[in-house]
Amino acid sequence: MEYVYGALLLHSAGQKVDEKNLEKVLKGAGVEVDEGRVKSLVSGLKDLNIEDVLKNAASMSVAAPAAAKEEAPKKKEQKKEEKKEEKSEASQEEAMEGLSALFG
């Protein structure tokens, strides 16, 4: 995660996200640098527009809680329906037991 944070820090500071700069940031933060991970991250970010990704991530994080709020009432309704079904099944069983007592 530190590697991604370092790349985001470089991007927000207007610096080029390359291996040399990312290693400097990580070493400055006291992180033991794995050159393979640095190369992998930098090559993965090469063809990526970080600004667009950040904008999309911000809009998705706003949309997610709204969707969760819509799901909550549905779940409550489902639980209520399940409880009603359980009660009706239990009352049917009790009625059957009462009838069996009549017929011995």
C-alpha cells in the first residue's frame, strides 16, 4: 500500500511517477524498498491517467453509500416477511397438535 500512496503523493505534488522518484519517497518515509514492486507499479501506472481514476473513485464512493441505503429497507421488509412466515408455520403446527389431542 505504501507504494501506491507514494505514487499518489508524487502525482499530487506534480512530480513524475517513475522508479527513481518513487524510491526516494519510499526511502524518505522509512520504507524498505523492493525494486521489483516499484518497477511493477510504475509500469502499471505508465498508461494510466491517475487524475481520471481518482475522479471515478470519488464518484463511486459517493454512489456506494446511496445504494446501501436503498438496500436497507428491503432487508428489513424481508426479515419481517420471514418472521411472519415462521409465526404462521408455528401456529399451524400448534393447531395440528391440538387436533391430535382430540382424537387421541
